[in-house]
Amino acid sequence: MTDLIHIVYLSYSSKELSENELNDLLAVIRRKNEIQNITGLLLYNDEAFIQVIEGDREMINKIFDLICKDTRHTNVLKLLEEPITKRAFPDWSMGFRKISKEQNMQLPGYSDFMQNKHSEIDNVKCAAAVRHLLYSFRKYI
């Protein structure tokens, strides 16, 4: 049996991406993820990303290391890394949604964390908050 994990991280784009640039990036990522059997979810809002990547432990760690070294990302912050028994996004080579500020404010538990680059994260509460965010996103968006 495969040793599955997921990693959830935040990062900021080194520059604002247009809709076309995001779509081009996603096309490349989806092809690579399909080959490597990686699934997940990507959210983008005003130069900020939150991403879930899930798959084989060794492959996910390699991908996360590449993300951390990628100059298109700044301030990469791993929020959660844990083993999983099954994928949350099994049919997605990478789901994607661009969220507006207005949509953000309608999410349960809304916080200005994505707009405030100096916000602090309480690591003790982080895993539960990340799970809540993902479930809220799936339920309400």
C-alpha cells in the first residue's frame, strides 16, 4: 500500500498573475501531477496561494521542496503535513478556483489573513483551521 500524505501550504506569488498566466501554469501543473499521481486543490487570491497536494510521501516531499525553491513563490509556509488514508481530491489532478475578496468575506470563519502579510499563525490551532477552511471551501464555493 502507498504511504499517502498531504501537505497544505501558503505562499505568495513573486508577481501578480493574470488569469491567462494562471491558466497556463495550471495546464502545466495538471499534466505533471497526472503523470506523478498527485492530486490536490489550489486557491489563489491577490497574489496569495493556498494549496493542498496529496499523494505518495516521497513524491509529495520532493514537490514541496521544489515549490520552496521556486522563485515564483515567496514566503512559503507549510501549514499541515500528515498521513492520510484516502485522498480528499481523488479525481482532480489539481482543482483550482480564483476567489474574489467579496467571496472571501462570505466564507464562514472569514479572516483577513490572506490580505495581511504580517498576520501570525497559531501553530497549535493551525491544523484544525486548515481543515475547516478546506471543508468550508468545498461546501460553500
